[in-house]
Amino acid sequence: MPPFDSADLLKIAQQCLHMSPSEAALRSAINRAYYAAFRIARDYCHVPLSVDGTGSHDAVLNAVDRLDFPDAYDRARRLRYLKRQRVRADYGVIFTELEAIAVEAVDDAELIVQWFRRLPART
């Protein structure tokens, strides 16, 4: 089996958007979009799966903040926003404009994934 590609999660998020616009599909799109962006950021920044203290999600966000590349701050900000929306989607918070938030989440995740893929490889 080939290694897992985080972009596959983005494809699933996109598919969820094109399903019938059910609440479950839209919440799933937000979740998959966040994890596509989170995983590519985690892999690029070499953050271990479990970190003492703040947890791996906060450790990844902090690592992206520290990257010395143009737009790193913006990508970290978008990833933080995606995380908040993912938590809201996963834990049943009532949304207004759920479809618009799901579309925005997928768009942001796509931007983040493409940005990380354009960065030079880290050793």
C-alpha cells in the first residue's frame, strides 16, 4: 500500500461538498479539510504525533508560525481558524451559514496544502 497522502483528505472534503447538502456532509467537509491542512503542516514541520504540554495540534500551529517563509503567518492564521471550525463541526455547535463555512474551509485547506507543497523540502 502506498504511503498516506494528506491531499486525499482534501479530495474527500471536496466530495462531501458536492454530495447532497446535508448537515453531516458539510460538517464532514470541514473536518476533512482541517485534517488535510493539519497533516501536511505537521509532516512538513516534523512535529511528532504526541507532544507533552500543548498537544500536537497547538505544536503544529506554533511551528507554522515560526516558519521563515512569506505568508507563513497567514497560513498559520488560516490553520487556526480551520481548527476552530473543525471543533465546532465535530462537537455539534449550531452553525448559521454552514454551507458557506464548509466551502471556505475547503478553500483554505486547498490554499494551505498547495502552499506547503511549494515550499523547499526540509531535512
